[in-house]
Amino acid sequence: MFCGLLLGSCNVNRLSVSKSKIKKQFTNSQISNDHFTGFALYDLDEKKMVFELNADKYFTPASNTKLFTFYTCLKMLGDSIPALKYETHADSLIFWGTGDPSFLHSDLKGTNGVRFLQASNKQLYYSTTGYTGNFFGPGWGWDDYNDDYQVEINALPLEDNEALLYADTDGNMQVKPQYFKRDLTPDASYSPESFKVKRDFLTNNFVYPQTSIPAKFKQQVPWKTSDMLTRALLEDTLKQPVYLVSLPVSSKARVIYNSNADSVYRRMLQPSDNFIAEQLLLVCSSTKFNVLSTDSVINYSKKHFLNDLPDEPQWIDGSGLSRYNLFTPRSIVKLLCKISDEVKNDSLLYSMMSAGGLTGTIKNAYKTDNGKAFVWAKTGSLSNNHNQSGYLVTRKGKRLAFSFMNNNFIRPAKDIRNEMVRIVTWIHETY
């Protein structure tokens, strides 16, 4: 009995020492103490919280929001992403967009929907009903409209919803899709600090400085979406007329599927693709409600899938561009546990996330341990905010989930990132 008590005492001391050592990493950190820091660390095997710091406080999550989108997709979508809904009549084919971001995407290359339309011998009618939201999400920065991370939202996105501007081998400006060549002009009055293309806020007029174009210049600029533009781009691709109609989605509509879902999730999570995240919520809404509504699917997910989180999430958009989003570290850790339980395969789950030292947004942040990653995480960055949430495996084989959140700092973001990496690496090496 004495030996048993002694052993139990040693186990308690070992655990308390681990907590105190983790706490010491934060209390002795000048970087972590000059802004609002939150941290939650959870043991996935023992199913208990290991350490918390401000874990019950709300933080601006930035792209950690994509973890909520990811989980909702896991619960609502199958193994493939719906490209189109359609219905045929005697001489016509009516189709509706589902929000599918892989439709002719530059990387995902979802072409099933296009091939289906090309193969039809009927007149094509694109119904513009379904999505009634705004082209930007609530709380987005309107002056970021020209940046490639803030692409407009619509029912039937094509080719990433952004134009690729680049210099050809002769030093001339080119654009893809070629449809926008007519809207691209040099402007002697436009003199940015560095060479770049700028789109008019309300139109698809693109201008660039009337100077020599830098060699290997390349820039992606979101285009201004509209139903008329969608029709024009479809006609340009299909080489046949497309007519616009306004009909509700038929209850008898059939579905054409495009890309493998895991590939789309990987593309969303690893480079932190805002466009894909926003569109995926519309796909979920289309699948469940036959309409494309971000609010509807978020509310549904909160009610049916996320009602057991420790703190109710203030969830606004799919990507995390909105500063209205607010989550607590302990709720994100709970979400990570739910994601792990849903996927039921660590290797598959890790393959879709950024791997420290190997892939995605933390490729250059961490070093590997003898060539192997030990952390798989989703980053989240806005000005003055930088977060990481994900999974960690220690040298002793401990499987952990963590959420590390930093808000309202004024020092360079790289200082925050390096401190997060230092602490997470220390946990990997010692816990």
C-alpha cells in the first residue's frame, strides 16, 4: 500500500511539474506577455486538458476559422464536391451553381461540370437564383478588393474568380482568362511604389503603369463578379450560347460532381485559401437547403454539430477574413478533437493540414525532427493577430491538440511566430 501511495504521488508530481514547466515558458516570455495570449493543450489519448492560459477568453481567430468550415464540410458533404445541379426538358438543359470552388480551378482543375455542359446537345440555360448574399463577407476590408486573398463570392465561380496577369517572354502584359484582354490598359497617370496591376473597384477595368514590365512579373487580381460575366466566361469556354433565366432550384434537379473532397480540403487548409473556404460553405448550404446561404449553414452547424463546444462560437464567415469572428482556445481544441474523431485516420488528417517543416503555411516556420514533421496546424493571420491551432506528437509519442492564439500585438508578426514555434517545439521535446 505504501509503494502504491508513493507511486501515485510520483504520478501526480510528474503531471504537476509538466504543467508548471509549461506555465514557466509563458511567464518567462517577454514576447508572450506584451499582448493578449491564449493557449490550450489537450491530451488526445488520455482525453484531458493538460494546460490552459486564457483558454476561456475570446480571440480573433483569423484563418483558424477554416477549421470550423472544414468540420462542417466533413459532416455535410460526401467524398466529392457537387459542381452543378441540373434539369433537362425537351430541348433545354437548365443548370444551377452550387458554389463549387473547384470549377475550372487552376490547381484543382474540376472539369466534370464543364464536360457535362459541353457534351449536351440541348440549349443551355443558367439560372441565376440561389445565392442572395453579398460579394464580400461581413467585416471584410473593402480596400483589400485588389488583393488575391479577398476574392468575391458567387454561385458559380470559374477559374478561381481571379485574373492572372503576367509578363510574356517579349515583355508584354498578358492576362488569363484572355476574355479580360480587352479590359487591360497601360495608364501613364498610375504610378504605384512597385509595379502592379490595379482593378477598378466597381468594374473589370485593369490598369498598369506605362513603363517596362518587370521580367517574370506575375500577379493575381480578383475580378468583379456578375451573372453577365459568368455567362460570358461560360460561353467563351463552351463555345456555345448560354442563356440566363431566373428559376428556383427544382426539387427534381440532379447533381454533377467535380473534385475529390479531400483534395479540396487540402487546398483550403495548406495554403489557407480564403476563396475555397467561403465557397465550400455555399456548397454545404446548396446540399442541405437547395439555396446558397452562408448564414444558414453556419447556424445549422452551430445548432447540430457544434452545440457541445465549451463556449459558443461567434462565427461569421468561412475563411476568417472577418474580424467579427470570435472563438476561445478551448473551443478550438474541442473542435480539433471532433475533427480527429470524424476523420478517424491520423495520416489522412495530417496529410490535409500544413506540416511543420514540410508543407503549407508552417513549412518554413518549424524544423523537422530527423526529417519528420511533429506538428500539423492551421495558421491564422490578420494585422496584429497571429494564431496556430492543430495537432502535435511528442518524442514520447504523446498525441496532443493545441490552440495558440495571439491578439493585439504591435511587434513584427515573425516575433510572435518564432515564439509559438519555440514553445510548441519545447513541448514536443519534453512532454
